[in-house]
Amino acid sequence: MKRFIKEHFFDFNMGEIDYVIPSVNVDWEGKLDLREIYSFCKKWILERKYDLSENEYHNDETEKGNNIRIKWWAFKKIDDYTRFNIDVIFTGKNLKQVAGKKNVLFSGSFNVQFESYLERDYENIWASKPWRKFVREIMDKFFHKGKFEKYHEELKEETLTLRDSVKRFFNAVEY
């Protein structure tokens, strides 16, 4: 029965996580077309062969305006053992709808947060038994260390490039 459940249902166990960038932010105060920043980030992520999942969407209405929180999980399989993960969290506070030249804009305070991490053994093949986990740790520490250092740098560069692209987007936008 246990085997049946593992084969046919999603297993919420995660592999080993190595945080690359715990958190970097881009802040913006002013007017913004939410669809534009949303489309810009989505296009950037998909062009780099990441899969994308929207895990969270909250929109709370208050007297001062709307507060939104949208969380994306972008992930890319590097090999059968390693996966790149980038979490993108859009936050808007005290957003008020204003008329724009072409589109509906929102005025308020915006933040885009990026977190990235490497996930090793993301299918939990090596974590199913204690002796396998031990062997995996030995292999990772002594035999695959250089590979993971290269992956770490590659993911760090991609995350910071995404952050810098969003900064340029905010600075270039004029309404």
C-alpha cells in the first residue's frame, strides 16, 4: 500500500536544499502596470527554460488600498539529481487604481523579492533508506563538490541577473 501511494501520489518530501541567495529585493514607489511587470518576469523565466508555478495569490482590500502578494516558483531540471529553484514574490501595499494613457495602473509601494536554492536528490531516490542517504552525502561531499560549486555560481548569476533586469524595468518605465 505504501509503495502504491508513493508511485501514484505527489510526495511532499524535498531533497537536500542548498540556499544560494536567501533574499534580494527590488523596491519601487509610484505608478505601475502590474500586467507589464508580471509579463516581463514570466517571459524572462520561460526564456531560460524554467518551469513556472504560481503557488500563492492574495489580494486584501483595506481602507488605504489593496495589498497583494503573489508567489511564483520557477524550477529547472539540471540533471537527474539536481534542480535550480527561484522563488519570486511580488508584494504591493496600499495600491490604488489610477488611470493611465493606455492601461489601468496602480499607484503604491511595490517589492519584488528573489530567493534561490539548489535542490539535490529532488526525487528523494537516495533518501529512502539511511544507508543510501549516507552514501549520497559522501558522494556529494567528496566526488561532486566541484559540480555543485559550479551550479551554485550559475544559479547565483541567473538570480542576480533577474533582479537587475527587474531593476532596469522599474527605472525605464514611464507612464
